[in-house]
Amino acid sequence: MLTELQPRRVAWTGILCLTALLTVAQCVGAAEKPKDFPNHPITIIVPGPAGGISDVGVRIMGESLKKLLGQAILVENKPGAAGQIAYTDFKNNAKPDGYTISQVSSPHIHAIVLDATRKALFSMKDFQPVANHVQDPGAILVRPDSPFKTLGDFLAAARANPGQIKVSSTGLGGDDHLAILNVQHKSGLRFNIIHTQGSPQAMAAVLGGHIDVNFDNIGGFLAPVKSGQARLLAVMTDKRHPEFPDVPTFREKGIDAISSSTRGYCVPAGTPKEIVRYLEESMKKAVEDPEHIKRAKDIGLELKWMSGEEYGKFLQDQDEWVRPLVTLYRK
């Protein structure tokens, strides 16, 4: 669905070389506005449903870019298959002219590429990193009347009932699915994993009593937790989250499970370097804007700026983390 903004180790060498060249160019001076760019609306593809936390983050970025670039930013939601539908469409149809940008969610995209059974029609070499925007830590949540009052309760129940406790995933190979697999691997526990179409659907399922525990990200949990609609049981960070200092980490229970959804932006490989550089600088200005910072904080999004070069290196490193987890879910 296409809407204008409204409330509501894989083949990386060439890409890293290009992003390094772009960074060198930046050291010489600020990027000049490319001739005649942009002269019409820009589309950002979101590999998830409207209303999800990823979608909301893109819309915040889009509104900032609209002010900076002087053009409308359209958001096109393409949910399904944990991003595979969106990324395939991007590879097949996006022109390397800067007018189509894909939000890229990691580790989702790596799981698609690394899982041979999914027969991805794209690879990471099709994506030119522009910048990273958000790093959204993982967490687990239950409905208010859940019998699991603590993380310990949940783990004890899972231990006593192998494969019976229903936990949510927003899609095969998504960060929350990989987080569940990581918890299972590190703890020896086994859950009944229920895949949904996205964060809104997973939240509805747990609040409706169809799922016992929702694995997702803090950004999507902030509103229901603060309103009392749900309870946070644990965060998947190395230390307690400042927004929820009373909520424990998995590490405190001896399970070294850390997870996050890292969301940035890419254009098609082959996009002119001056356009890539200009978009990168514009996004940097966006994330430094106090209004942008406040809006992200208000909905629980943790901004994590990375330049195109830094983001490209991060994506390369993620391949090595995801590869063994993909093997786990194919066993």
C-alpha cells in the first residue's frame, strides 16, 4: 500500500569500497545538492505492515526528509515473508536513481539471504547502504493477567512444559524469531513458536490470549506497557534498559541472549555516489534534529546513527552472527 506520510560473509566487498569512497569525499567537504535531485517524490519501502513500529519510525524519518529535501516522501508498506516480498520487489523494480529507498531490517534480511531453502532472488550486493537509523532492543511481554509474573515464572513453566508455551514471532527469520532460537539454544528450553504477519498482529494475539508470550522490540512495547495493557517480563540487552530499570535482562537468569532490530536505509546498487552521499547527509541532519529525537524517544525508538560506511560494515558482520541461527531453525 502506497501512502504519503500521515499519522497513522555475503558479497559485500564492492559495496564497502564504494561507501569508503563516499566517506573520503565527505571529508573534503559537505555534499553538494545533486543537480535536479530530488525533483519529484521519493518512495521508502517498508518490509512490514502499516502501524508497526518499523513503519512509524520510517514515517518519522520521512517527515524530516520532506522538510530537508523539499519533496513529498511516500511510504509503501509491503508486509509478508519477514521482508522477503519487499526486498524482492525492491531488487526487481527500484531504479538506481535515489527515488526508491528500502528500509532494511537486520537480522531479518540476512536470514532470508543465508537460508538456501527460501530461494531469495536478491543478495546483499543489490543494496547500497546509505545510513542506519534505529537500533531497537528485544524484549518479551505478557498480558496483565498472565500467570507469568516474572521472567523466572516464564522460564520455569517452559522447563516444566517443553514445547507447550506459545511464543510469538513476527515472521520466519525475523529478529524476534532468531532471538527465540537463541534463547532456546542458550537455555536448552523449547517453545511452541507461532509466526505472525507483523508486530501489530503479534501484539493482538498475546493480548487476546492466543499466545502466552510476545517476543518483539521495546519500540513496539512502550505504549501498551505504559498504558497498563501489558507487562514487560524481560529485556534482551546487556544491562537493564533505562526506560524500564525494574525489568531484568535474560543475562540475570544466566541466559546470554541479546537481541535487537537494527533498521537503516539502502538504495539500489549502482545509484550515483553523489546522490547516495546527499541522502546520507540529509538523514544525518534528520536524526540530529531535536524534534526528530523527541518523536523517536516518545514512542520508544532508540536512535543509532551509522554512516553508510559504518552501516555497510555492520551488515557484513551481521552475516556471521545470523548464519548459525539459520542453521538452528532449519534443523
